[in-house]
Amino acid sequence: MFDASPPHGPTRAPEPTPERPAGERDSFFDNAEYLAVVLAAMGHSWEALYPDSRILRALCSAARWS
């Protein structure tokens, strides 16, 4: 009547297709990383503008010694 045996020969699972090529970068994460670096640099540079900054005190005391 009906033959329920699997087909002859090796069977393979279909290979998954990637959504994008392996060498392509995601621009969202590149932009997020750039924004993080810019914000960190701005935060470090603004530290010298505070009146009680250790960096500003060090620069002022070094200027007095020279």
C-alpha cells in the first residue's frame, strides 16, 4: 500500500541563509560606539572647567612654580 520509509541516500538539512554578508557591519552599533566615545571625551574635557577640579589645581600650582 503505502511505503513510509525515508528516501534513500543521505539527507541534509537546508543551510540557513544569512540576513546580511559576514563582512558587512551594522551602522547602528558603529554610530552608538562613536556617540559613546564622543560623550566620554566631552565629559573628560569638561572636568577641567569645574572650580574644584584636581587637574585645574595641578595646572595652577605648576604654573606658579615655573
